[in-house]
Amino acid sequence: MLNSELAIGIDIGGTKVLGGVVDQSGNILRTFREDTPKSGGHQLNQSIAEVILELLTTHKVEHVGISAAGLVSSDRATMLGTPNIKDWDGVNIASALFELCGIKTVVENDANCAAWAERVYGAGKGLENVIMVTVGTGIGGAAIVNGQPLRGANGTGAEFGHMRVVPNGELCGCGISGCFERYASGSALMRRAREAIASNPTGAKEILARGNGTIEGLIGSHITDAARDGDQIAIGALATIGDWLGAGIATLSMLFDPSIVVIGGGVVGAGELLLEPARKAMMREMPFVGKHPVPEIVAAKLGNGAGLVGAADLARN
């Protein structure tokens, strides 16, 4: 017998297809994973189907949601474009999975899934207007407007990472210059840190030692760890990224008027070293500041499970 109170969420990442059975309180009751096939396309669809079928052996559900990075059609069925998976552009995922495992699925953008989970169960619980900005390698974005995810006319709404913040600025992988993610992402953090290290190699010995002694050996977690330990180069790099982040949030706040802006992604591990500069920059750049309420800027609460939980919950809606 099907259990309408449970749903399956599938989180598609670059290395794993992670599925989970989620109850109406956001608890993950069981998980199962497969490696993400490098070939993408049909092989990836088969891997997703295998995860779904395995979870169905123990929990009979009628709702399945897929969380994936990229542009998703407004009918929540087709991947219009995905940055990191081969041969998935234009594929009707819902149809393919119905053929493979006989159950209806919906597909959602991963940032929408994470934002929905935070709005229902996490940092934005109970609020009707929530923005989420995920700060990782790039910048993902999602908006919950009057209690519903903003998908737009074609399913491609709220791609905040690619709003232009610097005319004729740095070239972005999307093809235009000056995008938000070129200045406020984890990749931008690494560039700023490496620039500071190159200009002061003597003062950078401690932070370099966290990698293999070279600039090339550093990764994002080294920067955030060093900042928490008081390293001034790392703190400065995070402050620069936080400054850009807050400036972008000021613009988003005027567009969407959210109650709260939830910051997720790997860089949020830096905590207040990122969030406090962002708050200051938002107030500095906010139009009509002092004449209207401004949103809180807070860290996400649900961590890596947000996409899976949000996908499952959105499948029920």
C-alpha cells in the first residue's frame, strides 16, 4: 500500500546519486546511493532508477523528486541545460524514469530544493518570502515568493549567480562578463586568496602550509579554516567575498523583499567571517536604507541534506 506521508528525494551530484526516503517532518528514514556515471545521459537515468527501485523495496511511496543543478523546464520534467553532466541537456527525465521504474517523478533545480527545505524545516521555517544564495564553486539562487518557489515562465527563474554586478567585468563561464558568481563565489574566494598570497609570500607561510606548501595546493576549506584560526590573509579574502555578497543581496532584497536571506554552500562554513561583512555591505548598498525593513542574513541549517529533503517535499506539492 502506498504511503502518501512519505516521499523519495534524489540528489544528483558530480560524484554520487543519493536517494532518501523522507517523512513529513523532514526526517530522512533511509538512504541509498550509486556513483554518478561519467557518461551521464541514459546511464545516469539508469543509476537514478536503481536508487529509486532499491528504496521502494522497503518504503512504498507515490512521490519522487529529483534535485539537479541546471535549468529545469517549467513542467518539472526536462533538463534544459546542466553544467556538469554529459548528455542530459534537453532530456525528459520524468519520462525516462517512468519507463525505467514505473513511477512518476518531478525534477527540480537543486537551489530550489535547498531553499524549499530551509523554508519548510530550516533557517526560514514558517516564512513565506525567503531567498537562498548558495555560495560554492559558483553561486546558486532560489526565491520562495508568497510561499511558492519562483520558477518563472520557462523554469529558469532566480539564477542569481548570473546577474551582472560589474559592467565589463571578469568573464564568466556562462558567456557574459561581470556576473555575481565571479565576485562572490568560492572560486572567487580562491582567486582573492591566491592574489594576496602572491603579493605577500613571506606572510603567507602559515596558510600555505595547510596545503602542500604551494598556492596550487590550497583548497577552499584551507582558507575558511585559516580564517577561523585568525589568519589575516584568509580573513581579508573572506571579507572581500562577503562584501560582494552583501552588495548583491541588497539588489535582490529590493527585487524580492524577502524576510530572510539564507546563505548555504561550502563557503558558509566560515560563519560570521563571511556573514558579518555581507550584512554590513547590504546595509551600505541598500537603496532607501532606514526607510524600510531589511532581511536577516543567516546561515543555512540543513547542510548537505537540504537538496534531498527539499526534492522529496516539493514532489508532494
